[in-house]
Amino acid sequence: MRVTYPSIDKLLDRVDSRYSLSVLAAKRAHELEAGDPEALKNYKSQKSVGKALEEIEAGKVTIDQKHREVNQ
């Protein structure tokens, strides 16, 4: 299975690497599955990972640079 929407190229405009993208999407997908509110009104995907990727593309989910610097 391939991810066709949103495109990986567009997503990589939002984050600095494929690794960061996968970690961010996985973390957000877990939050959605745990019952956190959805950030968009409409989704093309029914699955939590797809929804997370759509939120990242829309700029609703980002990496917290302050948290990242504290943990390094």
C-alpha cells in the first residue's frame, strides 16, 4: 500500500526529514486513537495515520522546537 494523499513531497515541506514525519504522524495518530479532538472538519482518510498526515499537511500539527531542544 502506498501513501498517495497527502503527497510525501508536500509533507516534507512541513518537516525536516522522513524520520521526523513518521514519528510526528505516529504520535498524532496515537493521540487521535486515544480520543484527542480532531484538528480538521473533514478528512479524506478514515484511518488515524491518514488523518494525522492530513493534519500535518494542513499545518495543524507541527514539531514543537522548544520540546525538541530540551530533550537533546
